[in-house]
Amino acid sequence: MLGQLIMRGFLEIKVTKKSDETILSKIVRLVEEAQRMKSLTERFIDKFSKYYTPSVILLAMCVVVIPTFIFGLSFSEWFYKALVLLVVYRAHAH
């Protein structure tokens, strides 16, 4: 049984710490502090990746659509090339 619904009686809970003293609140504070202390390079990379990733995906879609539907070339060949582009992007990103 994963849980139980209490139909009668009551549940008594004893609180031992304030909400700002919990482990979770400390983790949230540390993450917020780390975000504020990012270097200029890290901020630039964050902004750059926001546009770069969608651009690569759009480019991969164009690699499939343009040769196939405009020039009448093989869909499977250009789909494969688009997948290669995404795999290379993924390998480069990590």
C-alpha cells in the first residue's frame, strides 16, 4: 500500500525547524547565490545557447525540407544528413 486516507481521527505533526532552516531552503539559497555570481563568460554562454540550440534544430529541418520538397531529392538521404547534423551538434555540446 502506497498511502492511506485517514477517515477518522487526527494527525499530529511536530515541527522542529523553521522553514528557512531546512535543507531544501539552504539548497535553494545556494543555487540562487550561484546564479548571481556567474561570470561574464557563463552569462554569455547562457544567452548564446538560448538562440543557438533552436537555430541548429531549424537548420536540421531545413536540411530535410529544402532539398526534398524544393529540389525533389531523396527524403531518406537528406533526413539522414539532418540527423548527422543533430548528432554532431549534440556531441559538440557535451
